[in-house]
Amino acid sequence: MCSGSGRYIVTYNGELYNFRELRDLLLQRGHSFRGSSDTEVLLAAVQAWGLPDALPKFVGMFAFALWDRGERVLYLVRDRLGEKPLYYGWQGNTFLFGSELKALTANAQWAGQIDRQALTLFLKYSYVPTPYSIFEGIKKLPPGSIIALSEAQTLSRTLPEPRTYWSLKDLAEAGHSHSFHGSEGDVIEEFGELLSDAVRLQMLADVPVGAFLSGGVDSSAIVSLMQSHSTRPVKTFTIGFDEPSYDEAPYASKVARHLGTAHSELYVTARETLEVIPRLPEIYDEPFADSSQIPTFLISQLARTEVTVSLSGDGGDELLGGYKRYELAQSAWNAMKHFPASFRTAFAHALRVAPTRTLNLLLAPVGSVSERYGRRGPMGRKLRSLSGLLTAKDGAALYERLMSHRHGADLFVRGVSLEPPSTLTDTAQWPTLGDFVSELMCVDTLTYLPDDILVKVDRAAMAVSLETRMPLLDHRLVEFLLKLPRSLKVRRGTSKWILRQVLDRHVPHELINRPKMGFAMPIDEWLRGPLREWAEDLLDPDLLNRQAVLKPEQVKQVWHEHTSRSHNWQGLLWNLLVFQTWHNSLQNGPRAGLGASALRHAARQDFTRPR
């Protein structure tokens, strides 16, 4: 769209939730509008205030490219928390940008060389972290950042460095130094008002709006506030599974009945989940291996049958301490730091070489301690998995390893000896707060949230033409939370304390007070059962030799250890398989046939989830 003055042209993905308020301000300044879209308001705001002063006024999710005809500068801008993606870079003598890699690969100068260093990070974290992408020469614009490409830089094929216009790190450090002052009642009241206003704004649409509902704290809070703003039952959606340990549908149903929503639930079989796998490369563009991407796609598909926009509770775990790994990391480091590094290294080696059965027998009595952190299964196998943590030099390194599937994933990629740095390994990018758990929450908000959670939801929803919105990521709410002490977020082992106080006004405590479940998939047993033939096709040593990207011997070793049950390598193997599926689609087109016959056979099987 071109601005009224003709100076600016924008291409835009996202939504300005406060565009009506901005429109009124601009009308008062004498601006006239041709239509009623937020895109026109974005252009008018830039024209009236200039891009640097307009950006802080935007409340929403967005990625946009703005061409300034007057100065002949191209601006690329991404929203504060990274809800919408933006890729960019040079291919040949052409500068490419887009919110999907598909758009870039369509260009005639596209080279499409795999970035093997980025691949090592994918194998380690299950996603390609910002600023990298899976392709050489192509980057992701970090959240809260802007780049400006001048005509002179275009002629010299320069890639400008991103400039931050909104910094979570700086805001967290400032909030820690100038914490919120007031009574707990005041804090709860202001938080509730901010969240309610975020929900109200995000419900505004000229298309049907609904919400994902798991029955957990985050989604229940969002839905309860939606219902308080609505004169009609809110449409809510839940996916159910036949296996009770994975099924949240009964909890969601109870919350929906209490709130009086128009609730839809769909029970899906293992067969239906397997049928999604061939679509993953097409949906996600680059390798992405959070296995909960499958039920996320299925619930998006269900919601799209009735609504065009769906609100979600994503962001609550990172902002309000919802992950058990924060407590685990702090407890583990507090216990480890008193022992010399040489002792920890020797003990870690002993755990790695000791037979798993022996460890299981010796450590069975302490298995209940691990259950506290949701880590079920034989203690020996878990200790072998966690042995890599023992050699961490500090708490930050321990947490990075806790978030990794295997330390040294570069060992699986040909032609790579060292993996590149990331935010998880570069502690200079971490905020300094004097509180380890609060720092971890911020690091997750900088890394895991935009690169895993938001990628998972955005791409799955976009694949079925569903727009997702996340009220907990309203930047005004995030800035408020960054000023609060951790005791208002996590109290006596209970996470999301302040959100629970708001939720208790709408939903009885007993409907919500249950262990966190999440969208887990039984990948470990599927790979030993119905997916085994498909996996063996993709990990065939001869194929790996022909492709010359992964190292066959290392892949063969982890596959043998997994199928023989000497180690559970489900995370790493799922990453390898997702990469192979994506690589095959890259070479042979979407939904190509490598392993497809085995996958179709697996999907036809009449099997139930292993217990």
C-alpha cells in the first residue's frame, strides 16, 4: 500500500490492535483516510511522526518492509516479542526479504545452500535460533529490531546490522533497578486491567474470533476475560487424545462449561497425527522439530472450521515462571557448585560408562525426587542423560545444556568443527538481574519463545489461514511484568502466581490446580514401533553418504542406542528425522516420497499410544 503523500510504500504482515485509537489521533491532526484498515493507519502514522516516533505507538504483532521514496531507504521492522517472522539477505546481486522462506526461494537468483553451522544449532535446540536461518546468506531479523538499507548499501551489496528499538534486556535490567512499588492488591489490580485491555483489543476483528483452551492457567485466564468482554458465548477449541497421560480435553471441558463458552473438542488418533508429518516441511519452511507442532496444527485446523482469528495463552510460561526447568536449573547448580570441576568431570564420565541397568537398580529409591520435576522413567537412564550437566562451568552453561538435546551436536554434521555462538551460549546478551531464575525467564523470552513457541503456533495456524493472537505478549503487559519481583510470579513453588489471582475471580481454583501437561507426543515409542521403518529409510547410511551432510556412523550409533533401549534419544532423533524430511523436500519438492511408503503404512496401522 502507498501512503497518501506517495512517499512511503509498505508490505505488511500482522495486526495493529490499537489502530482505531491511532486513527482518531491522526484525524485530529487533519489526516484523511481512504479506507478503514490498520495498514493505512500504519502508513499515516509514519508519515505524521516519522518511523522512529511512530514505532513506540504501535501495539500489535507485525513484520513489515517500508520503502521511503524520498530518502531511498528500505526499512525492515519486526515486532517487539517476535510474533511475526522476517527473513532477509543477499542472493547473488538481489536483496531478498519476506515473512516466509518460500517467498525468497521463488527468486531466480536463489542459491539455497544449507548453512551447516546453523544446522548444528538446529540439531541441538530443535529450531534454528535467530539471527541464523538454515540457508547461507539469509538471516532472521531479531524481535524488536529494525534495519535500514540505503541505495548506496544496495550498490555495494552491504548487509546492515539490525538496530534495536525495543530491548527486553534493557527493560528487564531497568525494571530490576526500579521495581514496582505498591501493595499486592494494587499490583494484581493493575496487572488484571492491563491483561483485560490486551484481551479486549485483540478480540476486535471483522471476522469470527475464538480461542484455544487447554484448561491450564494461561488459556483459561484468556478465555475467562474474553467471555467477560463478550455478550455471546466465546468459541473455544480443544484437541483430545485417547491416551489419558496426554489428554487435556476433560480439563478444558470443565472450564468451558463453567464459563459458558461454545466449546468444540476433537479427539484425534495416532494415525491422524502421523498423517501430518509429510506436511511439516511445507508448513515450516526450515527444519523445526518441536513435536508439539503436530497437535498445534490439528487444533488450528479444528478452530479454522468456525473462526478466522484465535487467541492463545502463549507467553505465560516464560514471563511468569511456568517451566519446572527453572527450579531444576537453580537446584542443580546450587548443589553442583560446591564440588570441584575435576570431581564433577570424573563423576560425569563414570555415569556415561556405567551400564544403565546397574544405575537403575542402584538409584531406584531416589526416583521420587526426579518425579518432582516431571521427569518420569528409570533413574539410571535419566542420570546418564543429565551427566553432561555436571561439567558445566557455571549456571548459565548448565541451563544451555539443559535446553540442548546433546552437547556437541556439531559432531553429526560434515564439514563443521565448531558450532556458532547463540544467545544461549553468549551470556553478554543475557540481562544481569542478580536473580538466576529471573534471568533464565528473560533468556527464554529472548530465545525459546520467539524461535520455538511462536514459530510453532504462527506457522501451524497460517497453514490453515488462521490468525493467532497472544494477549500475554502485549508489550505494555510485558514491560509491567519486568518491573515485578519474582515473588509475584513464582511463590512457594507455585508459578504464575499473579495470573492465578486474576483467574481465581472467574474460575474455581480446583478446576485449574493440576500438574502442567503440554502437547507432548510419545515420539520415543513411535520410533521403536510404527515409525521405525520410516525412520530407518531416512537414516539409511547409504542415503546419508550420498547426501553428504550428516555423518552416518554417528547417526547409526544413536539410532542403535535408542532402538535397543540403552538410551532414549527421541529428541535428537526427531531433529535428525525432521531435517532429513525437510532436506528431501528441498531436493525433490514438497511431500516428496522418501520414506513416504513406510509413513503411509504406519498411519494405516491400528495402534494405540504406548502407556
